[in-house]
Amino acid sequence: MSRDLDGGLIVSFRAFEEKKVIGRLDDIKVGTVEITVEPVKKKRSLSANALYWSLVGKMAAKLNLSTSRVHNMLLRRYGAPETIDGEQLVCFIPDTEKAENEALEADTYHVKPTSATKVFKDGGTRRMYMILKGSHEYDTAEMSTLINGIIDECNHMGIPTASPEDVKEIMARYEKHNPRR
């Protein structure tokens, strides 16, 4: 990697097995290869995800609540904020019990209420909510926090969970496939 005279980043790559990577080089014209560069993110494992959703289902049944509501409650307690350029994203939702219930039952977005409210030009009061990442976007550390939180809550409620050894094994497999960088 280097910088050009205008400060732009120049990235080059070398293909060791050209036929497997990009086909025959003589078939490619300049400007027809597109490469996407994204930060490496440690993903959660399928076994960790399965454990989490199994416990969400058990907790929902014990509390007689929907799995969406329990999932959102857990994300509010242990979840990770959604950010852009390091800034926490927020939104304003009507400050009503109906709106709060809709937010707790949502599947497509996850929000956490704050104590801040604002009166808008239409006279309606809106509560500020922090926007949370969906658990499908979590890295290993975020998923570990979420799993440890639900295991702790299930233990306090008398809901059987995986043994500590099973959890260690699941997380070890997870770390093996998603090493910290």
C-alpha cells in the first residue's frame, strides 16, 4: 500500500494462483477487476448463536413473553450500540406506552430508551432511543457478553443452561475460528 501525490491510497495485490483467483489474465482488460477491502471482523459462531437462541426461547416461555421481546430486553442490557464514525446513533420515538411496546416487539430494529425527551414542533413528546446493533452483527467479544448475560439471568431464574464446561468449549471453538487480532 502507498499514497499517491493527492494523498489517495494505492493498494496493489499479487495473485499466486491466477486461474483460481481471477481466471485467465489475458482475458481481463484493464479496469474490469473490482476488489473490495473491508475490515476483518470476528464473527460469532453458529454454536454460540444456537445456544443464545435456545436460552432466549426458554426464558420467553418461563416469562410468558415473545422471543422478540426477550431478545430486545437482553440487547438493551448487554447489547452493543450502533455507531457511525465512532458516534452512537439515536432516534426519537413517541413517548408513549404503545410505542415502547412496539419497540420491544420489533424484529427488524433494536433500540434502548434514554431519559432524554424532546417536544417537537407538532407538540408531541418524543423519547430519545439509542439504536443497537442486531446480534447477527456481533463480534466475538460482543457475543460473549450477550451469552454470559443470558446465562446469568437464566441461572437466577432456575432455567437450565449449558454447563460451564460446555460454554467454555463453545467459546473455545468460537475463538479458534475467530482469533483475536
